[in-house]
Amino acid sequence: MRTPKTTSEMTVRGSWKTLAAQLTRNTYALYLASRDSRVPWPAKIVAMLVVAYLLSPLDLIPDFIPVLGYHDDIVLVPLGIALAIRCIPADIWANCKERAADRLASDLPRSRAAMIVIAAVWAGVLVVLVVIGLRVFDDGAVSPSAPLTQPYR
């Protein structure tokens, strides 16, 4: 049986939730800034790179590597966000943050079409991997007694 939560445990959990909410808001604000015509193009490039890295399934260090896997996310993403924020003029950044907060606070439905497209892409990737796996591991395709290379003639 789990003991009741202590005040410090609730404070830590609350601070993590606050940080996650700020990260979500700042990421969406960076996306909005990258599409704003008033933002200089170098700042747009930095913002797009940060958002793309954050949303990309590929990492510099894969997440399944113990201890090191999440360090690139913990270090690079906040540094990238801070760099992008410094590149964006303050009044534009404040406007983008306000628009992001309004959009994230609304109860509007999320894009179901985007969800379907993403699920279809992942299903397609899975089908391709299964087909490739079946061809590689087919009984006639790989034989333990067959030579790996043809002898020279």
C-alpha cells in the first residue's frame, strides 16, 4: 500500500508539471515565431531547428542508452530554446507566447487528420519492415552452409 504523498513530493511533481507546461508553451511559441513574417530569417532557422529536433524521433544519443540517452534532450533542447528566444525580438516573442498560451488553453479539438496521417505513416513503416524482415529471414534467402562470397575464378 502506498503512503500518502508528502508536501515535498507534491512540490517536486508540481514543479515538473510546470516545467513540462512551459516547455510545451515555448515550443509552440517557437513554432508560431518561425511562421511570423516579422521574425528575421536567422531566428526562424534556429527556431525551426529546435522545434524539429524536439519533435524528431531521432536523437544525437539514442534514448535507450542508459544514463546518456536523455541527457541530449535535457541539455540541448533548453539551450536551443534559449538561443532561439534570444534571436527573436522581445515584443514578437511576447506576442507568440501569448498566442501559444491562448491556443493551448482552449478546448478546441486537436487535428484528427494529422493523427490519422501520422498513424498511417507509422503503419506503413511497420509493414515495410515486416516485409523486409520476412524476405531476409526466409528459409531460402539465408543459408548457414552457403558461402558468403563467390570464389574467384
